[in-house]
Amino acid sequence: MADQRQILTDKCIARLSFAGEKQYKVRDSELPGFFVLVGKRRKSFMAQGEFWRDGAREFTAQVKLGDFGDISTREARGKAKHALGSIARGRRPGEEIKIKRGSITLRQAWERYRDAHMIRKGRSAGTIENYRDHMERLFEHWLDKPLARLGRQPKLVAERHDQITKENGAYIANGAMRSLRAVYNHARKTNRDLPPENPTLAVDWNQEERRNSGMGAADLPAWLEELRLLENPIRREFHLLTLLSGSRPTALKNARIERVDLRMRVLHIPKPKGGEERAFDVPLSRAMIRCIIRAIRIGRMLYPDQANEWLFPADSESGHLIEHKEERGVLYKWGNDLRQSYRTIAQSVGVSKLDIHLLMNHSLPGVNEGYITRDKLLNDLLRKQQERISAVILKQAAKAKEDLTTHWLKSSRIDLPLSDTGAQSHGEKPVGPQELAA
């Protein structure tokens, strides 16, 4: 019998004759894809739609909604709308049946990645928070869904990337997908039922460009004049030390007094980007030491309790400086702008790329560089290079409207050796904690 078409209601379906040798369909004239399949003994409500991917039809999906008599036509029509909507969004019918009971969810995969990988390997709190924001905010509606669903339907991931790009921006969308990629790969190690291809392979990544926001030597006088006018002296010294050291702002904000070794002339960074295994010592030039001492003395006056622990204390819950951003109209370069400036100035005075990598704690390129022992270069070569970079900044400071060399660099004056090899080699007394209390 040829397929029929009419408005489906309980009355009309009740009047339909059961099939003889062959089933037949009666399609609803109001809702395309909704029909009743009439067999020899039962009449079943069905929904049928086309499953598309990459602009091509892959197959026709058909879903049974229930039998006439068990559910009403009105109830079946509501189910049909939901099923047809799912098919239109690229969801394969019956997929939940294919997923094993107890299959890992995105929430479980994220928590395992956080605890077993990130925390165990000493990843910074900022990095963990960044991942948490991606997983628990941007992928919130997926958290309690089986991770296998994303593996089987990468189109969902591609569409979510497009949506995040539109709502939150290109860089955040790419970052969220990198987080999802890492969590999925980690879960795949212990859940072999997950599809082997990472669903983020379906993403058309947004183009990212490195921000060229660093200053050259000629830009420093204007910036230093703006810095001089900052009201908060703790923030002033923080920004100056960021420029002099090229350090990441987060590392300096979390710097503790006990990590400053004035005898060895280093600032120890125990948990930089990359975790504890990337811990390193920042060699301190004389200008950097003066900056640190001023920060310590100012901190003791403004925040005496917090200053016992933190290099840059503040009246915050943690006790140290939290937000380092400034209004661009007040200080037009801060944070990673200063890290780029340090890199630019170092290159301009002829510091080798390898030495810059070591000073900034970048990963060393190539196999041969991996055999370099950084500590063996710290007291001689790297500190001399640090002094060269600081000298350029001090030279430009003298060109500012006020004589900043006198205003800053000779305040809290301390006696330091002229040699870069250390005070004790010249028989001079090194500056220690007892001198700071004076």
C-alpha cells in the first residue's frame, strides 16, 4: 500500500486498518518527518529525519516514539518534534544506548585531569583556575554528559567553538578548546572506549597573533615618568622590577621575602609557569637589588604584618599584590608588555638568544642546549648580562623629566660591589637581612 498523508489524530489512527502482507506509513501533513507505521498487529509512532555532516547527507535517521494505545497522538507529536530537533543538530539517534553505563563524563575527566595531572605536577593556581573556568563555565552544559558523546559527535565541539568565538572572543574560544583537548587526551589513556580521535580536530581554529606591545630603549623615559607619578609606591616598585627582570607578573606577585637571597644576589621562583620542575633563580643586578630593598622598606611601613612574608604586600585576603593592571591612561605599559620590553632591550644590546632564554626561564631549543647547566652560568655570565640590560634602563631613566636616577636608584642607598662576580671576592661585606632592618 502506498504511503498516505493526513492530519494525524487519535480518531483517524484508530480507524486505520492493520496491514496485510506489507507495512505501510501514514504521514502527518502538519509535521514533516512524523508518521505512524501500521503493521499486522500494532501501529507505531515514528520520527524520521536526515542526518547531515559537512554539507552532505550521511543517512536517514528513524526513531520509534511509542505504540498507539500506549501514548496519545498529541504526546507522540511532542516527542517527534524533540527527536527531529536532535537529528537536525547532528545527534545520532539511539546514541545513549551505545554508550556504556558508567562511561566517564566530562566532569569526571576534568576532575581526574586536575588532580592526577595538574596538581600532582605542581601546576600553578592560575593555570588550574584557567582550566576550571573553561570546563565549568564554557562547557557547563556538557559536564554531566558522557565524554564519548563528544568523541562521536565532533560537530558539537566545532559548533561550540564557533559560539564561544562569537560570545567571548577568538582567543578565549581557542584556549577553551585547548583545555578540552588536554582533558580528552588524558581521559583516553584510561578509558579505551572513547573514540581515538580527539573531537577538537573538527575545530577551525581562530587565527592568533602575538601582541607586539614591548617598548624599545627610546620609549622608556616617557614610561618612567608615568611610573614616577603612580600614587602607590608598592605598585611603582613592582612595575619597575617587572621591567628590570623580565619576569612574569604572577611570579613576582607571589614572591616571598624568604626567597630573596641578597648574599647570592638571586630571587628564587619556586613555582613558575610550568610548575615546580621549572623552578629557577633570577640573577639580580644592582638596580634590581635597590628596587627590592625599597619595596621591602615601603612594605614594612604600609603593611607591617603582610611585609613579613611577601615582597609586594597588600591589604588583600592573600596578603600580597593581586591585581597588577593599571589604567592605560595612567601607565600605558604593564604586565607582559614589560616582559616583551625586557626581551626587546636585551636583544638590542646584543645579549644572545640563548642567554635571554635562560634569563627569562624559557624552554631551551635544540638537543645540545639541553645539556647546559643553568646554575653554573648564574653567578658569572647571566648576572653580567642582567647588569647590561639594567644599565640601558638606568640610562634612559636619566632622560626623564625628573632625575629619576637620583630619585629612585639612590634612595635607600646600599653599598654594593662594583664587580659583577659578588661582594666576597673583593673582601666587601655583602648586604644581608640584618642590613634591611636598619
